[in-house]
Amino acid sequence: MKNNRDIFRFQILSWVIAYVLFSLLTFFYDKARVGLINEFYKSDLVFMIIVNIIIGIFIGGVLGSIDIFLKKLSNRNRSFRFYVLTKSFLYIISFVILLNLLIGVAASIFLENVLNITAGEKEKEVVRKIAFTLVFYSAIVSILISFISEVNKKFGPGILLKLFLGKYHNPKVEEKIFMFLDLKSSTTYAEKLGHIRYSELIQDCFTDLNSLVLKYKAEIYQYVGDEAVLTWTIKEGLEDANYLHFYFAFRDKINSKAEYYKEKYGLVPEFKAGVNGGDITVAEIGDIKREIAYHGDVINTAARIQGECNTYNEKLIISEFLAKKINRESKFVVTDLSTIRLKGKKNLVKIYRVSLS
């Protein structure tokens, strides 16, 4: 899965950068103050960096595996604090074992067979010093990486980096697809289940939704009550009709768990969606709470189209802009539904139903 590849890529890249930085800091500090570590590496900075890159790749791979393992065992009821502390604890245990193992191998094999240095007491002292320094440094970095990783999840993939780089500090125009996905008969469900169980239903539904987001290259813009707003770049949304495949994959995911939903809630939830695309303004807003926001007619029209699902008793309605871009030989059947005047708009809007062939 792409998500698993991203986890490995993030961990390996993070730890390679961290250990290259460690190489530079250690090399120049030790060269000026101590000399033991530089003697171990024969004062060769390039060699020192290469060794630490190898360690970074190995550590990143192992920690990536831990992340994937935790992801499979994850429980959505666990807190943000739980994930950060649990991951940090497992990371530190891994460092103590792996770094001592790696450094131990270096002392017994690398020194004698590659550098032709006898691993005496002085060399062993250098090994212990390196191991202790690496474990301490890695523990600090692991907490930082865990925090960044979890914060990135809270914002959504890629959003934290965009905020950090100030990409949308000044408003920009981009071409996007927006999908407003809303729970059908939500008022009836809320009255039947009560506040707590209804919230649990929404949590379960959105957990299933999240499992499909990366596969179909979507981004979650926001959750509003029982509604989720998703977005794609035009390129990624139209590629193999990802936005349409996402909707039907989500529907199938819910239906595949029909017994679970019936047993727990006495119903199988259904979602309706309205979709539109075009130019939208993107800007970074807020000070106390900062986020990236979208403004423009495209997003308002998508919301209005979703509202027409009840009027026409349809599950998925798209705009004319998107209907014209669907390959007519695809598995999707696009039917002209109506030409209407949406609330707040002067011009008439053509809308289309979409179903599977």
C-alpha cells in the first residue's frame, strides 16, 4: 500500500537526515575537544557520514516497521498522547538494542577486518561512547519525529509542511475537485441512537473513509458534523476518475461491514455526495488557530449540489464541469439529471447523476 511506502520513506529520510546532522556535529565537536570518536573514524568526515547514513537507513526501516505494526493495531479511541508516548517508548527500546548491536558489530568485525585496528580497551571505550551518544541523541530525535508525525496526521498529510513553508501565506488560485459527503437520514439516526452512539457511528464511518483516502489520492479538507469534505487536485482527481472510484469504494466498504453496523447500531449507513471542480482560492488563515482554507464559487456549488441529492433521491451528483471530463467508455454511467438554479447563484447549473454500469 502507498501508505506503508510513505511510512517507510518518511522514517528512512528522517533518520538519514538526523544521523548526517549527528555526523557533522560530532565530527567538529570531537575534533576540537576530545578526539576519541575521530580516532575511531580516522578523522574522515565522508566515511563518518557514510557509516551514519547506513545506520539511518537501517534504523528508519526498523522504526517504519514499528509504525506499520502500530497502525494495524491502532484503536481510534486512543489519545494523541498515547500514540506519541507509546511510539517513543518502542523507539527508545529499539535504539538501545539496535545501536548497541550495530556498534558492537563494528567493534568486533569492522575495526579488525576493515580498519585493521585491534579492539582493545581504548577502542572499546570509543565504541561505548559512540553507543551512549547515539542512543541519547536518537531518543531526543525520536520524540521529535513522533510528534511531527502525529501532528501531520492531525492536520492531514502534507498540510503541516505547506504551513511551515508558508506556501499559502499569500492567497493563490488552484484548480481543485471538491466532494461534500454527507450521511443520509442523519436526523433520523441521531434521534434513534442518541448523542453518544450517534457520535460513535460517525467515528466508525469516518474511520472506514480514512482507510481509503490515500489509495485514491484524496485529501480531507474538514469534518463538519456528520459531513466530510474531501478534495483532489484536478490532475489526481481525474486520473482514473479517482474521485468517483473513492465514492463507490467507500460505499462498498460500508456494505462489506453491514453485519457489524447492524449489530452495533441497528442500521447500515448510507452517504450521499455532491461533487464540483474548477478554480479555487487557497489561503492560510488564522493566528491562534492556523489552517489552510479554500474560498470561491466551486466549493459553494459543490455544497449546493450535495443538497440536491435529497430533492432527486440520488446518492451521487456531479457538476457539468466534471461530467464533461468523464471517459464515456469508463465503468461509470453519467446521466443528465436536471438544469436548476442553485440557491445564491444567478446562472442555471446542469447536474448529472453517476452510477456504475
